[in-house]
Amino acid sequence: MLLSSLLISSCAPSSTPEPSQPPMPEPTPTSPAPADKWTIRMTHSGGIMGISRSIEVSSDGTFTIVDNRANKSVTGELPADKLSKLEEQVMALESMSASRPDGMNCADCFIYDLEVHRSRERFTVQLNDFTLPGSGYELFINQLLSLMDTALE
């Protein structure tokens, strides 16, 4: 009996008040979602001199540029203003068919192989000196070429 009364009393509500719980913190406003992550890769090849260069840039501003003919590689980080401009263009790009455009048989043309990864989207485009103008990619590719030229100087 002693055991059963002990068990019953242990189930009864406690007469001592529980320590008060600290108040729940006020919810803090959430920060805006980070911008979409992206990565771009472009290979610039061909021409009379047989150029073979590539550039890769990520949304965090890091870049790698390789010139295969000169056996030179450069890594770095874009300044905020150049990164912002490039990001605007990356987000504005329209995905295009990955098929080879007409005129790819030009022996002395430059070839631009572009690969874009944005969020969950990935597309590739191949252009040349004849198909680049009017493609919607000319400004973007020229900006990448300028970045390569500057970094490889």
C-alpha cells in the first residue's frame, strides 16, 4: 500500500510552481533571399592565329581565365561594379538553342562556346563571327572578351 500511495502521489500535480519560462523572442524579419547563383563559361577559339582561351566566372565574383597558346592562367575576383554589370547581363540572357548555327564552317572565324548555369537552368550556345551580331549575346560576349584581355595583359 505504501508503494501504491507513493505512485499515486507522484502523479498528482505539483504544489510548487514551476520556474517561469523566458518569453519567446520576437520573430526577426528575414533577410532577403540571396541572389540567384550562376556560373558562366566561355571558350574563345579559332581565327588565323588559332586562339584558344577560356573564362569561367561565378556569381561570387571569382574568375579563372586560361590562354592555352600562351600557357597562362589567371585567377582573381571581379570588382563589385564589374560583377554587378555582368550579373545584370547574366540574368537578362535568353536561353537559346544549343544547335550549331549556320556558317560554322568559316575557317578563319572566331568561335564562342558559351555555357550558362543560372539557378536550376543550364544552357549552351555556340556562335561565330557571322552569327554573333544580332544574336542577343554580342554585348555579353564582348564583355567577357574584354575581361579576358584585361586579365591576360
